[in-house]
Amino acid sequence: MDRRTLIVSAAAALGAASAARAQSYPAGTTNMPVQGPPPPPVTPTPAYPANAPAETFSREEIVNNVSDFMGVTAETAGGVVERVFKDNGRPTAYIAGEEGSGAVGVGLRYGRGLLYMKNKPPVEIWWQGPSVGWDVGGNASRVFTLCYNLQYPDVIFQRFPGVDGSAYFIGGLGVNYQRANDIILAPIRAGVGMRLGANVGYLSYSRARHWWPF
């Protein structure tokens, strides 16, 4: 009698538990354990080009800027720009500024300007450095420097040695090349006193004025 009562009680308890589980699921579903909501879908990260190269300036843009800034005709500006473009292609930046220089065998040069890149604000820049040449005297002139392989403005702040034998003159404008690593600078200078001494030396570009040129 006691055993029968125990079996009946156990069967009743199992039936009640099964009914409770069945009420926790919609009709027609299997009695599986209740799980939480599925995780949200993962949104893929957009693919942006790494180290995208800086935009370049066309020949027409540079000729117009050189002509306006240096106060020369478009024909004169076009002659010297054509030579630089032939050697290096389209620049990624340019510096428009002024400088003063003087020399008695050993020369010094100081300048200030703004660095321009497309889709970036202008950056103030200073430069200074020594040179060795065969000239005596001094001058103040405007300088328009084309910059090649310069992808970010901050990379300009370093020392650029002159490239020996790179100086040439076209239509009253003088050009010489400076190089540091893969970056090439082509300063275009106008006026009296353009000195070949700048070819043997270097210029240091900095964020602030420095009187000590070495």
C-alpha cells in the first residue's frame, strides 16, 4: 500500500513538471531549453586605403601660382615649371615664402613660408642653413618650392642637403634640388643674387625660427 502510494505520488510530480515545461513554449515547438536572443550581426569594418598618397598639383595650377607669387609672366613660369615637371612629375605640395641670404665664401640662408597641400590647412614653416660657394654679397627674394613624395606635412621638418650640380636658370628664375630620403624639394628663386653656393650645403626646415643655422 505504501509502495503504491509512493509510485502514484512520483508519477503525479513528473506530470506536473512536464506540464510546466510545456507551458513555457509556444504550441507546436519541441521542449528544448530556453536560450537568450541571438547576438546582433557583426558589421564589417569599412576598408580604407592604408597610407593613401597625397593628391598632386597639375602643371597649370603650379604655373598660375608661380606666376602670381613670383610676379613673372605665365610664359616665364611655364618654362621653369616644365623643366621641374619633366624631372620629377607632379608635386604633392609646395611652399610659398620669402628668404634672405648672404655670403662671403660661406653663406647663410634664412626663410619663412607656408606649406600647401590639397585638402589640408596651410602650415607655417621656417628654414635656415649654410652653403659654400664662390659668391660674395646678399639678397632677399621670394621662393616657391615644389615638394615631391611629401605625403604628410610633418615629414617636411628635417634637414635637406643640396644635390650637387642640380642648379639651372631659366628666364631669370633659378632652381636647385634638395633631397632627404625619398622626398625631393625644388626651390624656385627669383631676383638678383641667386647663388650657386646653395648647391653645396643644406637647409633645415622647422616649425619655429632658429637663428643658429647648423
